[in-house]
Amino acid sequence: MAPTESTPLAGNSELASITDTAVRHGFIRKVFGILGVQLVATAVVAGLITIFGDKLVTSSPALVSVFMVLSIAMVLSISCIFICCPDTMRKSPQNYFLLSAFTLAEAFLVGFICVQYTVQSVLVTLAITAVVTLALMLFAFQTKYDFTGFLPYLFAGCLVLFFMGIAMSIAAACGAAGSGAFRILNILYASAGALLFSFYIILDVQLIIGGKHSKFRFGIDDYCMAAINIYMDIVQLFLFLLELLGNRK
């Protein structure tokens, strides 16, 4: 759960409110600035892999497997640091180093997943993701409804999706991937994932912007964690939409 924030401001309550609002606006600009850099870096790295990765997959499949394993290991390791040592992400410059390594590893994973799909379908899915994300963010900014109270339910949904993914992977390894029932289940799984992370985008934006309609919000020192949260929401939304709409090679 995201930490609540209290800014110790003494004196006139109106002045305190103005100061807190200015600090929050600066925090929001910082988070979305970091997010923009993450998304551009991911698009560039993943795009290059999508375009030129076919030759590498064909000529050196073992090397691709090594890259994938290293990327997954890096993502999991840094995620453990986020969870177990949250103060690490509040100290500069180490938080920027960890954030850069995490983004690069995630970009490699996204790129090698995109290699399995046609470039046209990847671009179409990217455009759809951009439009949906922008619409969800605008909704989160202007709505009076508080979605932060749904955090436990969304987390439960995420666990269900995770274990369902494991079960489907085991079923595919046992030869069930070619059946019609499995394909329908895969469509339902991708649809549920896209819907879940659409809600996560709204929730995490509200955790960032705070305000009277939010029960919780990120503290001003949690800019890297806030950026990573919404970055992962967008990446997961893209991957689920790609699974749902993309054309495999």
C-alpha cells in the first residue's frame, strides 16, 4: 500500500495549503517527467529489438535465452529491493541507478516479446495503448471518485491473474495450447489483464496526484516508486493488448 503523506507546515492554514499544493505539483511534474523518459527509452530499445531481433533469434537462440534470463533476473532482483528496502528508492542517486537498470531490463523483455508479433500489429497495439492510457489518466485527474480504496481488491485480482497465468503455462506445456477451449481461455485471460491494469493506471495516477478525493497518496520522496508503478501498469496493459490484438509471425 502506498504511504500516506503529511507535510509539516506551521502557521496560517491557507498558506500551508498553498505550499502543500505547490509541493505536490512539483512532485507530479517530476514523476511524469521520469515516466516519460522511461517510456521513450523502452520504446527505443524494444523497437530496435522488434525490428532487428529476428536475425538474432534465428542465428543465436541461446544468446537470446541468456538475455531473457538475465533481464528477468534483474527485474525480479530490483523488485525485491523495492519491496524489502523501500528507503533505497528515496535516496539519490542510487534510486535513479536502480530505476534505469529496471527500465532497461524491462525494455529488453518487451522487445523480445514483440519479436514474436508482426511489426504492424505491434505499432497498432502501441497506438491503442497510448490512447487508452491518456484517456485513463485524464479520467483519473478529473473524476471525483476515489479509486485508491479499491487497492486490496485490485491486488487480489492481480494474484488471481498471476496464478491463472501459471496454470495456463503448465497446460500449454502439456499440449493444451492448440485446443479451441485454450484459445478462448487465453482471450479471456488477456482481456481480464488489460481491464485490471487499466484500473491500476487510474489508481496509481490518483496515488500520485493526491487530493481530497484520495484516501492515500505517495510521499514526495517516492517519485521513483511512483514512476515505476505507473510505468509497469502501462507496460502490462500494452502486453495484454498485444496478446489480445497482435498477429503472431
